[in-house]
Amino acid sequence: MTGPTVGVLALQGDVREHLRALSNLGADAVAVRRPSEVADVDGLVLPGGESTTMAKLARTFEVFEAVADRIKTGMPTFGTCAGMVLLADRLRDGAVGQETFGGLDITVRRNAFGRQVDSFEADIPFDIAEASFADPVHAVFIRAPWVEEVGEGVDVLATVATELGDRIVAVQQGPVLATSFHPEVGDDLRLHRYFLSLMIGYGR
Ligand code: GLN
């Protein structure tokens, strides 16, 4: 018996960083960009990068529908930064005509922090009931989105204080996880490990 396979959508962005993090945890991690490859994985990571570019390339490679369908039918999915944008059912400050895969019942504002500061780092506590999350997560934000509204089935896992008040930067809806920041940057693997545990919990 082999363990679950986790794909990283490899159109643009932090693909290598996610593959390395997942492999370091012993996962079978593969780059995916074709519909048949999307069909074969047990979970998928949507990396940080540029959400407009990834959405366009997903159309060019004719993989858009395959990804959107699998997310909507329960595939465990982890989106970081641009990946969070791609998971949002509703988008504010998107580019004209910008598409998202959707699947997460949230409203995301793209480049939300960018109006105040382009990038920053923060230690943020996580509301995950596991001993390893007793310590805060060191988070790297780069032209990051934030979450402005969450639907009923969405759990808020983390917020960050801004001049405008607390803003939501990590959410989970069943097997779908998203962060505004880049856990693939640096060597804190707790969120990747948490995602792998969701893949096992919600496995097909
Ligand atoms: N601002 C980018 C977008 O909207 C996300 C930036 C990132 O992933 N670092 O796609």
C-alpha cells in the first residue's frame, strides 16, 4: 500500500518550495498541470505567486475545470497567498475578469495589506487544537490578501492585527485550508503537516 499523493499546481509561483516542504515531511509530492494529473492526486496545493497568471495559465493548459471540480467535490486543498485568492468564492479588488476556482465560502480582498505595506512578517497564534500549535507561527506576508467575510461552515484559524483592526489570515472549511501568508517560505512545516493530516482525515 502506498501513502496518499499530494499534488502542487505547477503553473507559476512557489512550486518548488511546496514540493520541498511536503517531501521533507515524507509525503509523495508531485507537480501537476494536466487534468489527468489532477485526477490522480489525493490532495492539491495551490502555491503563492500571482493569482491572475495562474488562473489564465489554468485556462491555457485546460486544467481549470478539472481543478475547480475536484475542489468542489471534496478534494483536500491548501492555498497559500495567491492560492487563497484562487480558492475564494468571492473576490474584491481582483483584476478585470479575474476568475477563481472557488470552493471556499469566503470573500477575499486581493493585495489587501499592500495599500499599507507591501510585505511584512509576524508571529501569529493559530486556533488549532494540537499541541504543536501552542507556539505562534512565523508568517511571511507578500502583497497578501485577507479574508473579509466567511460563510457559516468556515473556521477562522488565525488573525493579524492591523491599523484597521484584526484581519483574518487563515481559514479552514472541511478539507480546504487557506493562508494569506507563505508557509512554504522558511522551515516551519507545521501547516503542511496539518494539511497532510486533513488529507488522511478526509481521504477518498
Ligand atoms: N498579490 C498576489 C495575487 O493576488 C498574491 C501574492 C503572493 O502570492 N505572494 O495573486
